[in-house]
Amino acid sequence: MTTPDTAFDLCGPLPRGTWSLEASAGTGKTHTIAALLTRYLAEGLANWQQFAVVTFSRSAAGELSGRIRERLRQSVRILRETLASGKPAGLDEVDDLLASASPQELRIRLERLESGLAQLDSFQIGTIHEFCAAMLTELGVLARADARATLVEDFGILRGQVVQDVYLRRYATAAEPPFNLETADQLGKAVLSVPDALIVPADGVGKVAERVGFAEDVRTAMSARKRQLGVYGHDDQLLRLRDSVSGTGAESARKRLRDRYRVVFVDEFQDTDPIQWEILRTCFHGHSTLILIGDPKQAIYTFRGADVSTYLAATGQADEQRSLLVNYRSDRQMVEGLNTIFHNALLGERIGVPAVTTRQQEPRITGVAAAIRLRCVDSAKPLGIAAARQAITADLVAQVSALLADAQLSAVDGWRGLRGSDIAVLVRSNSSGRLIAKALTEAGVPVAFSGVDSVF
């Protein structure tokens, strides 16, 4: 068993079994998925019908599909050129590996890649919910679900109706309801946002027990209303699939899915919730090749039921754990600075910050004191919030002004002076943003302030 500190070799033996790949920001995660899929296809370990690439948003799925198409086209072109006139120089490591074969093997690899490229629109590349829908379709009559039911994207109106019905049923004749309808709506929204979560505390008393009982009634009533109307949501779809592949009587269903999907990539795995991992583990762990790619440091979807402990439990069950340890995005000075700041840091249980190297050796910006600087306000006595904000804003304006005066940026057409549009200032709140934007404007720095967009 390797550890997450072991570097993943993209040109080594192709993963078999369940592998965990930890991928920090900028370490080529999408490149790795596209390159591995191309290798599996070219080397004959799976055909285009046997892949699944799962991610957590439609935009990410679109990007993955585009990058895979680009990778396949590139490799097809390289193999054609190699067969026609010999292996060209300057290939990346994956194409160099694929082109290093006998003419007969090259023709076979080229045929496989051409077939895959022609069928790319039929590859299973999509969100976890789209993948689960595809698996339910694949199961057919083996699925434990009402085939006549309709998928509904938003249950906001129905949820409100159910909450009101339960509230009236429980408290219409009460002299003093334990909470108002607004609180009831909040409880209903919370209990239905993660439909399989445990409602606690089970042994509560008084008002606590009343809230737990109300939440349980809302969940039961919502399920009954959905069955009555013949509708289901994305979360219900996950539960239907989990129930279809679980237990001793579902072996035929599991076998059908394992035969269908021989290689499954799960992108952004840190945002997988317990139900999703249960489905993936039950269907593929120990039977198909399952590659889990993620970064626990970037887990943000706890509000959707994702749990970083699920990531840790899953990676603990993996046959192999590796990391992508080369950053392709940032300058060497930036990466080394971050390595220094986070050296031996733990962001949670078993969540470290592995040191990475960088492909970009020469700096793309000059005239700055350091790639990373931590600024501290020097004060003889504790500062109040207003004074601290004023000092920080003044310091930031001075730093931005100095960068615009002295820094040079490497651009496509050569070096040029840094512009205001090259600089981003991230703030915690709109009020801080307005204060900083005003101060920069007064200092003669043009500002485009957005109080709508969020980095999240």
C-alpha cells in the first residue's frame, strides 16, 4: 500500500482496482483523467462503452468532455504521423509512450482511438446524478423503482405545501404551537435537503422532541406525496439506485453494472456524499477499476450533504493512494512559498498539505518583493475593527500602487507593465469591497467592483 505522498506516474502501469489520486489545485487533474482514459482505450483495457467519467457539475462535465476530445484528437494525429514518417520529436510523455510500439501495435492503437473519438458523444461523461440515471436505465427491470415516475428538478412549492399540511395537522387545535410557521418551514427545508440523514437527537424531550417529531412527519409526508403524484427528485434517484444494488437479492443488478462499466473515474471526489459513495463502493469497488480523484482541502459541499469523512473513509479502502505532485499553473516562487507556509500543517484529521513542485521555473512577474507576503498591522495597542480596517485598506492601496508602478508581467508579446485589470482583490463582504474600491479609486487606480459574484 502506498501513501498519498507517493507521486502518481502517468506513464506507469495503468491502475487496476480502486485507486485514490489526491490532486491539489493546479496539478493537472483534468489532464490526468483525459490522458488515462486515452491510455486505457489505446491499450485495449476498455472500449468506449465501458467508461464512465463522473463529476459534480454540468460545466465541469462539459470541460472534461472537451479536454478528452482534444486529447484523443492529439493522440490520433501523433499515431498517424508516427506510422507515416516516424515518431515526431517534442511529444509529451503520454503520446511518447503510446507512439513507442511496433507498427502493428500502432495500427491497433490508432484504430481503437479513432473508434473512441468517433463515439465520444456516446461516452458516459456527466454529473453523479446523470450517471445514476444512466445506471438505473441500464438496470431496466432489475431497478427497484417506478418506471412511470417523472423526474422533477425543484420541489420548493410541494415542500411548502407539505410543511403547512403537517403543521396544521399537528397544531391546528393547539392553544400555543411550539414554534411558528416560519420555523416550521426552516425545519422542513433542513430535513428534506439531505433526505437520508439521521434526525437527532432521538431521545430529546420537550421542545426538542417536538421539533424532531415534526421533522420526521415532514419527511414521511413528503415521501408519500411524491409517490401519490408519481414524481421524484435527484436525491430520490440516488436512494432508488442504492436500494436497487444493495442486499443479497441484488447480485444480478450489481453484475450488470460491473459488466457495463469497466473503468469509472470520479472527479471532485471530496464532494461525494455517503449515499453516492455507498453506490460506487457497492457496484464497483473490488470488481471494476475505480479511480477517485479529489482534494479534501477543497471540500465545500457540506451544505449538500457531502462529508469529507466519506472521502477519508473511501480513500482508506483504496488499493493504492497516490498524489499529483507537480503544479502546472503557478510560478515556482509561489509554490515554494505555499509549501513553506503549510509545511507539516493539518487542516483536519488525516488532511495534510503535501508539498508540490512546479513545472513553471522562470517567474512571469518581476518587480515584487516576494511571491507570497503576509502583511501584519504594527500597533502598540489592540486596534478596534474600524481602525484595523482603515489600516489594512491603506496598506493594500499602497501595495497595489507599488505593483502598478514597478511590476512587469510576461505576456504573449513580451514583457509589459502590470495593469489594474491584472490584479484581483478578494474580500469577505460587500461592505469591505466597497471600502477598498473607494480607496483605490481615490488613489487613481481604476476598479471594477462586483458585489454579486462569489469565488464559491
